[in-house]
Amino acid sequence: MTLKVIGSGFGRTGTRSLKEALETLGFGPCHHMHEVIVNPPQVAFWQGVARGEPQDWSAVFDGYGSQVDWPGAHAWRELAAAFPEAKVVHSVRPEASWWRSFSGTIGKLFRVYPKMALPPHIHDMMDATSGFLARDTFGTIEIDEATALAAYRKREAEVREAIPADRLLVFDVAEGWGPLCAFLGVPEPSEPFPHRNERASFWETLGGEPA
């Protein structure tokens, strides 16, 4: 199996919904941060990324048909080169909505995770991602709105510049099945487009939101 769809969009852009949508359309299993949480051996790959080590991306995504969300979205350039036949879906949402979601989940987690009673592999993964995400994407773990939105806009601009238009879909999950199915060349399902991963479910996975 090889990646057929690469997700380059930031976390909190509907990536959990997009994961389920891609799996429904036959492009699964879809890699997402949730896969790392439930599969501790995955962490070693991303620790290597944090150390700047080259990765065998076929090994990292062995058994997956698609990828969305961090950590994979951090390596979108490398994945686009490693899987040249894969299409790229860059997930987006309105900036104000994205910042509210990000600041109350991932942004907060970067700040508070060292004091949380997390399983060891999740703590290790946070060490790795706070290294390469905070350092390379945002430049800090104290991510304010201006810093976050500048990085958010920069990523979309970089993806649009690097990926040919016929290989790229910039997609808001609020658009539903139509654009995604047309881009991937598959029929639209009769079931509603999935809606997943609200703030409460994000923290539930980690044992509850800290005060």
C-alpha cells in the first residue's frame, strides 16, 4: 500500500472529519495524530524527525492509504516527493474559527503538557512535536494569535506555490463531499459528510482538559 492522498493542512482544520471521509471513500486507513496515540511504536519515527534524521516515508506510512493532520502534515514537501502519484488536500477553515479551536486545544497542550499525567509515549510524542512543530512551524511554544495566523497563511501560500494546481485541492470540510469527490474522482456517498473532534473530544483522549 502507498499513500494516495497527502494532507498538508494544519491540525484543527477538520482533519479528523477529513480522515473519516477519506476512509469512507476508500483511501484508508488514513494516518492522523490519533494513529500515533493508539500506536506507540509510531513515536520513534517522529522522534527521528525532531532530530533532523532522514526518514523512509514508505516505512513510516506502511499500511496507510492516506494521511492528514500533524505530524504527517509537517512533512508535506517530503511526502509529495516520496509519493509523486498522490494528490494533496490542503484543509482550511476560516481563520478566526481555526484560531479559537487551535488555541483551546493544540496551542494550550504545548504549554501545559509537561505537567500532565500523560502515558509515556504521548509525553514523548509531545516532546518531539513541540520540537519540530513549535520550532519549525511557529518558532515558539508560546503561540499567540498573530504568530499562529502568520504561520497558517504561510503554509497555504507555500503549498499553493509548490504543488501543481491539478494535484492540489484547498478544501474546507464545510463544503462537504462535492469538491473532495470530484478531485479524487470518486462518487459521492449517500451518507452525510462526517463531523468529528470537537474540543471536548480532543481533551477526552488525553484524560481531560487541565484547568
